[in-house]
Amino acid sequence: MGDKTVLDMIFLYIFTERYYLVSADLVYVASSEWEYVWKYVKPLKQELYVDDSKITKFLEAAGDSIQSKSWYYTKRLGIEAESQYNKLRKLVPATVIKPFLFKNNQEKKADSNIPKINFHQPQQIGVVLLAQQERKDAGQDKPNDVRDKSKHTRTSADNMSTYTDRSTLLNDKVSTLREFCSSKEIVEELASVYKTDWRAAFEHCRLANDKGDTLRFLRDILKVSYERVCKPIADSQLVLMQREALKIVSGSNHVNSEFPDKRVLEDYRRQYASLSLKYLKQNFFEKHMRVLLKKHDIIYKNLPVDEENVDIYAAKCVEISWFMCVQDPPMVFQFDISNEEELRYVFRQFQEHGHQFDYIVWPAVRLFENGKLLEKGYAKFH
């Protein structure tokens, strides 16, 4: 565990949704740890401009969440509380923190040798919590359904490619699509993104955000990629290509007629479709990502997991949208419905079953505008 303290571990467990590891005893010890830390930094309060209530409120919320089983508010408090704690902890002597450190897992203790914890003797805390932690890590204190869920969560994240920053996402193609790909290949790639990348991005955002806000945010990333980025650029690009081609063949800058056979230009663009990807992804991240984050009140940076998950998902949404737009005719997403009959035919129910429609989670795909339905979408009901 390195030099992680009890409070560090509570932050980690809550951010990674391992709530079953957060016990009342652990919160009690973390509160004692915070009292020790605050004792040393309190004289510097005015100079540091710190607010000790952030961590206090977080610990109180954690204690309440153990009883209520509702962790959303606690996670949001934890974002600022952890940042505050990490800054202050650097100012505290190691001897003060040492009693609250988790020891290395190699120093294993037999369950029969676990001493009773004495909260008035901090030097005993590390030994007791070490033994408790090892039992939980071994799975002895986890219900089967919780173990299966955590395993599934790690698997979906491990399948993600690793990118160091957005510049790599912009310069490299992250989807498997190629020039002249078929509509079937696009639908298969889209299904793969929903199964892996969307799920990883969803699990990431849910660490600090409301479920409904997260679902709408991820949906709108795909919607904006298609409707606000790729489609307008695809339409204007084709008009510009026609104009420039006519100028070349006519030798005149004053062209009023249309190019006689647009399919020639469309095939040319499909052949070099990947050349536009960097500009399209840059357009999305610079002009639209911040707007979507603000619109849905989403926090996804500075969380204790790979923040690349959301960016990779967004980059793939842009790439798939672009290859859909350069098809002949362009493939389309269906993000809305006109009547209840269409809703039942075009969309599956997402997770919870119900009779009242809430909102679209994942769009349906059609071969072209009002054309054949290639893949159903998902809608939220209650």
C-alpha cells in the first residue's frame, strides 16, 4: 500500500465504488488521523487559506453513507476534500502520520493474532487495519455479487488502449475503421464502442456524478460529434470540392453550375477520409467538450482512475460519426422518436424496465435518412 494512510484508503475505496470496505471503524480512525494532522497545520490556517470543514464534512458524510447506502454526495465532497488533505499532509512530520499508515501487505498477520483496536493508542491502528484489509482483499468479507461486479469493472477498463494525452488521440486513429468501410463494419464498430468504451467512460464519470447526468452527457458526446461536428463539415466540404474542381476544369474563378457527377468527388473523399480525423477531433475537444461538461455538470478530471476513458470514447465517437457521414448516402443516427409505436420498435429498454419513457441513452442507426434500421438504440424508462 506504500505510504497511504487510513484517510487515503477511504478516498480510494469511495472513488472506486468499493463501499463495502468503508466501515464505521475505518471512518472513526480516519477522523482521529485528521485531528492529528489538523493539530499541526491549524496555526498556518490563515497563511494557507485552507478550509478544514471540507474534510470534516466528507468524513461525516461517509459515516452517514454507511447507514443510508447512498454515496453520491459523499463522492462529490471527496473530490475537494482529498485535494485539500494532500496539500496539508505534506506539512505534517512523518512521525505524526506513521501510526495511521497501512503497512506493506507482505507483513501478514494471522487472524488469530489480530489485537483489539484501541482508539486511544494510535500506534496500534496500523497493525489492526492491516489485518482487516488483508482479509477483505482476499475476498473473505465480500458478497459474491460484489466480487463479480468489481471484476467486471476492472475488465472493461483493462480493455482500453492507453493514451498519454489528447495530442496522441488527435494524431492517431483510435477506431478500427478504414477508408471504404461498409455500413456493416461501422455498425459493428459502434456496437464495440458501446460495449467497451462507453461502459468504461460511464464507470469513470459515475465516480463523482449523478447517473442520469452521466448517461445524458455520454449520449450528447456522440450526438454533438455527428450533428455539430462531422455532418456540417461533410456537407460544406463537398460543396467546396465541387467549386474547386469546376474552377480547375473550366479555368475560371466564376463558377455557377454544379459538378456533373458528385460521386467522383465522394469516392475521392472516402479514399482519404482519415486525413480529416485530426481536425475533426480537435474541433470537438476545443469547441464542444467544455460546453457539454458545463451543460451536464460533469466532473471527470483529477479522479483516481484513468481520465483517458472519456477522451478515448469521445475520439471514437467523432471517428465513427465521420465515417458515417462520408458514406453514399450518409448513414444517420436516430436520437428522437415521433410516437410510442416507433419508440418500441426502434429502441430497447436500458437496464431498468418500465412503461414511462424518460430519455434516449444510445441512438438507433439507419442506413440513410428515414432508411432501413440497421441497429436499435437504448432508451431509459421508469
